[in-house]
Amino acid sequence: MVPAGVHWGETMKWLSYSPVIHSPVEALIDLYQSRAESQPNKPEPLFALASNLVAAGRPADALAALDIASSLPEGEPRATRQRIPILLRLGRQADVQLAVDRLPPEVRDADATCDLQVQALLHAGRPEDAARRFEAGAAGLPLRLWPNLALFQIFAGRLAVLLELMRAHPQAGTAAAVLDLEVAVLVALGRGEEARMLLGLPRGIARVDLGAELAARHSADAMAALEDELRAIPDLLWEPTGKSTRRGLQSYALLSGRHELIGSLLELIKTAVERHAQALPDDVHPFLRRRPVQARLAPWVVILNDGGYQSPHLHSQGWLSGTFYVRTPFPAGSLPVGRAPGALELGVAGYGQATPWTSTCLRSPPGELVLFPSFLRHGTQPNPPGADRISVAFDIIPTDAPALAVNRAA
């Protein structure tokens, strides 16, 4: 049954995409260090400095910055809240508890600090207390840490309780992250067939030849010209922090304004997404019921080198994700499926589990677009020697409120 107000035949409304352009972390450290020195009575530059020091692998320096922020007016309780996850990472359990105790009662007891307290209790070897705190705060918790291995582990032996909590608060997080965790919990409970049905392979997966359309719009050498534009993107970073790219380059964003072929490709992707969304069946599956009325296309480029790969991950903010292949190890006419160097693998296991289903491996030639639900964990097999794999990846991010939560109503 289609959700109220959603008509599958409607054209999706596309909102403009304004990505945050990231600078290399060392440049950001220099920037916020300078701001902290020029604004000695303001804690905000120190908070930003600490975050980037952590990203650069300098937790001790981050704590020193937070110590200074803590001594400033309006520096607390934020400095203490920001200090706790760093102390957890360093294994300083006694200091973690002292930091939690320093928080004002109204902050310490708020649901917003539930995630920090759960982590502190878990690292202190108190999983039962961590589980109870998690249950007590679940109604107000924004679920940003529900799909987290540590929280998954604290409910070992109590996974049915975790499943009930997720289903009782479906609106409290992105549906992709909650669905991914629900699949993992069902597998752990021995309900593999139910997990497989929720995963829904190969439902929601589509393969589209966009290379021919791009060539028809431009010229026979459009793919080569597109590759040149992508390789010239200035913010390509080697193994960027927090991303799944290994032995390769990735951009944080992809803007079309100054690039003719990139702009044309993104318009073709939008059209393909609309066609795919309109062709999806009317179904009660949470993914299908979240087809957005309006959305943003958030693209980026990945260039994997010799032996490069994408580690398994999911796209928690998206409804639909996809990859357009510009260069691959698979020429046109090769086998379309099967595990092979450079292949895309969909439906891989998360949380260290062995799954009771077989993942789907796709071998895409240049010019192919692959679409798949954002909650599907996926990765790639390492590239073969001497081969580059160049692709434009993207998320379709819902911006209409009804599509942001898991809707199971029939």
C-alpha cells in the first residue's frame, strides 16, 4: 500500500546540493590554531581544533585544547562532553567516569548524553548497566549509535529486547542504519530467513547503460573526456579519513557547474533514478515505502589504483545509492555477475557475522550505472594488478519528512 501523499508516477522533486568542501586535516588544524590564538576568550575555535586533532591521530593534543576551552567562559559542559569519547579511545576508564560525574545533573541525565554513558559503562566492563541505560534513554536517543558494534554486543543474550526497541522507535534514526542493524539482529537470533526477506536481494537493484546516452548527447569519446574531468578534480584525497576507500583517491563532493560532462552525467543519473523509483513495486517493505517525493543527489568520485578497494559499508543517510563506472577491469561483453577482482559486492555481512544468504557480485563494464538500496552493505574486491577503477558514486538523500523514518504501516 502506497504511503499517503506519495504517488509513484510523480516526478521526483530535486533540491539543490550544496556540499561542504573539506580541506586536508592539517590545514584545518592550522586554521583553528590561528583562530584560537586570535580569539583567546572564545572556546569555539578550540572545540573545532580538538575535533581535527583527533582526526589527525593526535588525541593528547586534542585533550590539551579542551583543557584550555574548559577554563573559558561558556566552555563547559561542552568541553567535558567532547573529552569523554577521546578518553574512551585512549582507554582511560577512570578519567571517563570522572568526566561523566563532572557533568551537571541536567546534562548527565539527558537522553542526549545516553550514547556517551553507554560507551563509558561498556568500556568499564559493565555491559548490563550499559544495556539498562540504553533502554532507559532509547525513546529520546537519536539512534546515531544504534548501528554500532559495541552497542550490538551489549545486547548479546538480550537481542530480542534490542529488536523490540528498534521497532518501537522507527522514527529515531535513518531507516538505512536501522534496517541494517535489524538484519544483523535477526541473523544473531537465528531468524536468517526473516533477515534475508528484509534484506530483499535482489529487489531494488538495477543496472542501466548510461554510457550510450552520454555519447549520444556529446560524442563517441565522451567517456574519455569525462575521465579527464574527474581526474582533474582538485579535492581528490588519498584514503580520506572516515571513508571506505583503500589504496585509492576519493573526493568529498562533486560539483557540476564548471564541468560539462560531469553535469550531463548527473542529469542522466537523476532521470535514471526517477525511472527506477517509478518502476518499483507497491510493497510494504520499509525501503519501498520510503520512496521520497523530494531528494538531493549527493555525488563524489572514487579512483581506485592497483589493488585498491572499498571496504564494506553502507550509506546511512541515503534511500537509494549508486555507482556509474567510467573505467573498470571488465570490458563490454564480459560476464555480468560473479566474484572477480574489482567486482562490486552487495549484501555483505556486517558486525562480524556469517550470513545465511549469498551476496550479489556485479562486474560492470564502463558506462554502466548500478542502483541499489542504501541500507545494503557493500564493498568491492581489490583491483587486479595494473588496473584503475574510476567511478562516480552517489546517494539519493530524502528531504521530505515522511521518507526519513521507517514506515511499516500497511
